[in-house]
Amino acid sequence: MKLFNITETSFENFDDTVKKYLSKTFTSLGYQYTHNQIFGVIYDGIKGIMQNVMFYIEDALTEQNIQTATRRKSIYSLAKVSGYDPYYGSAASGTLIGKIIRTSSYENVDKVYIDNYTRIINKTTGINYIMFLNTNRYVIYANQPLLSHEFKIVQGQWMNYQYSCLGEPLEKISIDASGLFDRNYIKVLVNGEEWETVSNLYDMTENGKQVILTVGYENIFDIMFGNGIYGRIPKLGDIVQILYISHSGKVGNIGFLDQAEFVFNDKGYDSSGNTIDLNEYVSLELNTVISGGTDSDTIDFVRNMIGYNSRSNVIASEQNFKLFFKRFSFIGYVNCWSEENSMTVYATALSNMIDNISSADEYLKLTNKINNEQGVLLTNEQKMMVINTLKNSNKSFAGLTLKFQDPEIRRFAVFCYVKAASVYSKQDIQETLIDTIANYFVQLKDNVKFIPKSDLINLCSGIHEDIDAFDIDFISELAEECYYNSFYYKYTLDYINGEYQFVKNKVYYESDKTPGLDDFGNISLDSNLEVPILGGGFKYYPNKDSEDKSTSVKLDAITIIWI
């Protein structure tokens, strides 16, 4: 029996349709339907249940789609299913140099002892760091003030969680870290003895002192013990102590140009065991940049990464490695490649300096920084941090090796030939052209080896109504240096000693060749190792037919020539 039309039972019409039906039925029986009757109360209950069911269905449909999901847990779950493991941030690290302060205060102290995990603070920012020493107690001889001591530091502070075991197989402990934590700095101690952390049950040995570490959602991670066959079952009442570092993400990074003053936040000891103020005996200064600090993935970032990751949760291809590099806040430009039948992935990367540029004027001032290599290339510490993070993730395809190769920055300047309809608009045209061309280079994608002149000509020709004619020429710094030195170095990839390596080959000057440009004047790079940058500051030799090489012009990044 069909009581209602389907269109009348849509959720928007449901209430009105049922009330009309009840009123009509009661009227035919000689009664008047009111909301206070028992039937009205029952109907309100049914309606409430229906609303909850509809909301649940709607919520389920919304949260199962990565593009419409709103809950962090839903998005992270969908990401993991697709092959992308959301990142929960990493703590900044680096090294400091410690030196004995040469004053009379150490005359009565022959040795200074510093405990492992001693806390220090950057007085400039108030951010805390932890010393990671290669021994439980590090000794400095006060009578050797000329010696320097290198200390590794990690940004953050230790958090301590204690738990009393129930003695059950596969016992699990969930820790709510609330803030950012680094899974590389998690320690599990059972009755004071540190147990090894592994990735899954099959990595455990029989009755071994190992625990499984898994990271969940909302900054929660789990510690699970074994079952006697895989790993050991802790005894009833065993005290488990879990230590992890709570850090501040990228805020903990410190560059050489940043202001930083480090002081000890913990006491030290002398040879008699007396506590001493370490700041009276040891000074600390920056040895390397403090880098590697990153925040956890944002929901938008995780959502956008779906489809660019490995479906098998393994970092295997160049695209997977590019995605992996995006987790590090100190990396901007990155290019990865691997040759056929090779198990080595090569990476060339620049710092995030270009990514932090907010205007064309800032981009054009890169020249001085590039000349002085001020934070343009990754440091050795940053490279090792990436390699160690990859190693600790256990996600690299078996046998693959990651190798860094510093990029070769190729600078180019631009000559713009402009015919203006009015002399009064020249200043406006010039400013607009400079902004447009600089922004074009700022927005270049990674791994660009070819830039056609036609792109910029088409882009710039219509940016101002008073431009009657427009053309450009690229000027290659490499070509100018080749002309002056009579040669340049070209990088070619050769197979040497069982692996591919970039080799510098000397190429001599030819008048009909322009290194860095093709025969039509477009930017054309030879290898994946080269990165195109718009920037002046190099010498240009306008008369290359002359044997006199003393006549040169120092170019700006963009030169406007009015015709």
C-alpha cells in the first residue's frame, strides 16, 4: 500500500506531509488531530530519529571523500589508505661550539662536567634546546682553554609519561602529545632499561626487548609490546617510562644571520661533584645553522598530496622523493631523477629562500646572496637530516640510495626593447615590465630547463595600453664568461665505477655558440643540475668581434631599451 508520493517524503517535506496525513485520517474518524496527542509525541520521536539517521548518512558520505571531508582524522585516514603518510613535524637540530671562559673563576676547578640532555636556551627568542652528547657525562678540562668542543643540540624539551603494566600480550599505551613531537626522539624505558622501537610485529625477535611505535591522529602515538613470540610481554607492575621531545617546529630554526645567544639552563659539576653554574665556565656559540624544524602537515597540504604519492606506501620514484622533500621547511627548489636501470636517486636542491620571496623587488636582490652563497645551497647538516629522516622512515624502496648534488646556478639578464606610444607613460611601463618579468621567474616550476622568449613577449606585450612594440633578448652569464675565458665547463652524466656521476667537461669558445641559450635565443640548459635564475651583476661584453676584452658593462637583471 502506497501512502505517500516519493517527492512528498523528501526530508524538507517530511514534517508537513506526515502532519497533513494524520490530520486527514483523524478528521475522517471524527476526531481532531493536535500536536499534544500521544500520536503527535510519537511522531516527534520518530522525526528525531530520522533526523539523526539522515545526518549520519550525510556525514558518512561527506567524510569518505578526500575533497569534502572536514575532520582531521577522516582526511588523515584517507591519505594513509591512498599511500601518503601524513607528517607530524620534526625538531630543529644543529651544533654549537663550547669554549672555556678564560677568567680567574676556573682556577679552583680543573674539570667541568656536563650531563647528557642538558637544557640550554636561546636568550634572544626564549626557545629551549637539548644537548645530545656522545656520553652520559661530558668532561671539559679547564686548563685547556684553547680547545673547542662541538655539541649537538635539538630544539624542544623532554616530556615524561609513566605507566604501570598489566602484563598482557600485545599491551598498548596511547600517548596524547597535544603539541608537535618528533618520532625520531621517542624513548621507551621499562624499569629504567631502554627498549628498541620497531615498525611492526614482524620486526620483533622472540621474547626481544622491543616495542612497536605507530603514529595515529591528532598528535597521538601508540606504543605496543609483544606477545612472547614476537617481542616480550612486560610483567605485571613493570614501570614503563616514555620520553618524547615536544618541539616548536620551524620556529626553532636559526640561520647564521639570526640573532642568537645561548646559555645553559641546567647546572654542571666539578671534579668533586659540586654543582656549578656552567655559564661561568663555558661559552656557547653557533657552529652550524640550526635547521630541520618543520610543522606538521596541514589539512590542505595532505588533501593536495593525494594522487601524488606512492600507492604502496613506498618511496620509490622521483615523484615520491619530491613529495618527501616538501616536508622540510628549509627546502625550496628541488629536482630528483634516476637513470635507467639505476638504484640511485639524485637530488639537487636549493634552500627555501626563493619560496619566501614576497615581491619582485626581493627576487631581483637575490644576486648578492647568490654571489656570496648566503643560504642558497643546503648545508651538509641539512642534507644529512634529510637522509637520516628517510632512513628512519623505513619507506625507501629496498636498495635505493639517495645522493645529493649541489646545483649549478645559471644567471640570466633580460634586454627589453620597448616602443611606447607616449613619453609620459615610460616610467609606468618600466615598473610594470620589471614586476611582470620578475614574477614570471619567481613562479617557475621546479626542473625547468627551457624558457622560450615567446612566453615573455606574449605576456608583456599586453600589460600596458601604451606599448606599441615589444621584444626581448636573454643574456647568459655562462656565455659571457665563456667569451672572456675562452672556455666553460659543461656538466655531462657519465657512468663511472658502476654509478652515474656528473662530470665537468671543458668546452672551448665558439663564436656561433651561446652556452645557456639555443640558436633562437631561448634559455636552454644542458642538464638537470642547472637552475635558471634571473639576476644581474655579471659582466656583459657588447663587442665580441673585437679582440679587446677590456670593454664590458655590468648588467642589471632587467634593462629597458626604448626604441
